[in-house]
Amino acid sequence: MIDARTYAVLRDLVRRESRSLLQYVGEAFPWTSPEARDGLAQLQKLVAEERQATDEVSRFLFRHHLMPPYLGSYPSDFTTINFVSLAHLLPLLSDAERRSVADLERDMSNLGDPEARGLVQKVLDMKRQHQKALDALAGAQREPALR
């Protein structure tokens, strides 16, 4: 049986990760030059992996007869990044991923169920890898110089 505190943590995790900046960008179409298309493909892979991880947490809740949260809409301040370049987005995504890792680290201390802890640890490990990947992508994708 999942205790109320663990349920609250998992519910918040699903909502937060489903409405993250990375997921928003995954539904948007950042501008990329032909040379940067590989970076966009890598980013889309990260988006898909994080979506799958969040779906796994939702399935965990269902298996324990608990409802995942209502997701709601993305934060309205995300709309200010529409129609910008991938090079501009990557540092923002890297910062958001860093905050997400910190949130997950805090979440770990509030999980009483060992199976839930293992699941969240898996998400946390993936997000740490994604943080490194986003940092590398941000370093490789520089804004083109204005002439």
C-alpha cells in the first residue's frame, strides 16, 4: 500500500515532469539550421525518454489503484520562447533540467515505498544523464553571429 506522502510526491512528479520546459519544447518546433538538425534529433530523443519515464510513474500509480494527476496546461511563461532558435533554447533547457534534478533529489527523501524509491531513482539517474547531454548540446550549438 502506498502511503499518502509517497502518493503526493509521485503525483507532483508526474505533473511537474509532464509540463516541463523540455516537454513543451518537444511539442514546439525550434528553428534550426540544416547543420544543427542532429542536435534537434538528440533533443527529441531526450524528450521521448523523459515522456516514457513519466508514463512509467503514471502506470505505477494505476497499478496501485491511484489516479495520476490532472496535468493542466503548460506554464504561460513558456510561450515567450516560441519561434526561437535551438541554440537559444539549449541553455534554458539545461538550467530547467538542473532544477528538475534538484527537485527529484528532494523528492527522494519523501518516499516511503521502496518500489517507488527505485522508480524515482531511475528517473533521477536518467535526468542526470540528460543534464550532461543538454550541457554538451548547448556547448556545441552556438548562436550564429550576426553580420
